[in-house]
Amino acid sequence: MGAVFLLFFLIPLALILMVSFWDFNQYEMLPGFTFKNYAAVFEGCGEFSDAGEMCVTFKTYLSTFKFCLLVWLLTLVIGFTVSYFMAFHVRSNSMQTVLFVLCTIPFWTSNVIRMISWVPLLGRNGLVNQLLVGSGLADKPIEWLLFSDFSVVLAFVHLYTMFMIVPIFNSMMRIDKSLLEAASDAGASAWQTLWTVIVPLCKTGIIIGSIFVITIVMGDFVTIGVMGGQQIASVGKIIQVQTSYLQFPLAAANAVILLALVLMIIWALTRLVDIRKEL
């Protein structure tokens, strides 16, 4: 196990870190040691522009964090609600299994297919706009349904909610039902039982699901590129563009910075619970 971790995780990370300090030109990478790539990432970020705007790097990271926060919040609400229903309102174990399998059906197809399936629905001449215009709810097709922040968040939630459902449902199934009966006998309302008993006991599942969703969204570039119409910036998208132009050291520097931020977020989340109890 240690050899696999070393070969497929630590060594690639070490190589990325090493390359981030190399120089490059239009044709090749130049092994050496320079901070030029990191300086280029934060170029112009020491002060605001004349128009009071932040540098490109800060705006890109803010955009990425915005999507990450929105997707995390929506997947958490949906994932917790679905898990709560299956764990506490579905009494039959066989029915719980059936519903859980139904939740996994979207994963039977690739992410690309599930993502692209929104395009004919949300497009200017898509099914949703046809229904809105045809029913009189809209005078003309709504432009922001596709190639916008809305479509990016919608696709993210569609793709990654299951990563929140699985750990939360697993935590809820471990809760002793007698605790809920005891809370009810003590006069606690349904909301009080939810906040004082269920949420604390499934906190580990919430943290694990949050780590899954946050790490995936922070590095995603395909979903933002397709659903954003190649018009919305993200850190993952910048790295992908830099690699396409063979600017590997610069892309590696961006990847190291992104990895450091993600690791800090994961570290902060893991301080809240003991994840080993759930594993």
C-alpha cells in the first residue's frame, strides 16, 4: 500500500513541484531553479488597477471559490435531505437499497454525457425556453440559462451531489434509532431532534462529502469550459490552457498553489471531526 501511495501520489506531486521551479521557452522546458513562474502567477496582484479591479489571479480564484461555495451548499442541502428521507422515513431495508441504487443511476453514464445533456434543454431554442415562451411565462427565450454561472452550478450539482449523499447516508444509517425515540420522549420537536441529535452524529459524513465536492470542483475545468461557453475563468481552466500552450512550468506553479489551498481547506475540515471513526 505504501509503495502504491509513493508511486502514484508522492512521486507525481514531487515532479510537479520540481517542474514549477523550471524555466521554459516556446519550444522546451529548461531545468533549473527560478521563482519566475510563481512571480508570473501573482504579477500585478500587489495593487489594484486604476479602475479599482483586482489582478487576474485573484479574480480567478474568487470565481473558483464562488462556484465551490455554491455547489457545496446546494449539494449539502440536497444530499442531506435525500439521505435523511432514505435513512429515517423509509423503513424497509430493501426499499432503502432500491432508492440508493436509483440515486446512482446517473453514474452509469459518463460525466461528459450527463453534462452535455443540459445543452439541448437550456439552450436559447432548448426545451425549457420553448416551454416558458409557449406557456407565456416568458416573452422571449431566457439567455442566462446556458453558458452562464447558473448552468455551471447546475451541472456541478447534477454531477457531484452523489458524492455528498453516500457519506451522509452512511453516517445516518449508523445512528441508533433509540436516540431519536429518547429525544422524542424528552419532548424534543422534530427540528430539535434534527439539530441536536442527527446533525452532530452525521457530522463526519458531512465533512467527508464536503471534502469530495470541494476538491473536485476546485480543480474542474471541463464542466466550467463546456457549460460556461469557454467564457468563465477558473483555476483549473487556466492550468488546462497553460498546458495546451506547453507552458508546463507555469501550469505546475499554478497547480502547486491550488493544491496548497485545497490541502489547507481539507486540513481545516478534518480538524472538526475524527474521520478515522467513519472509515
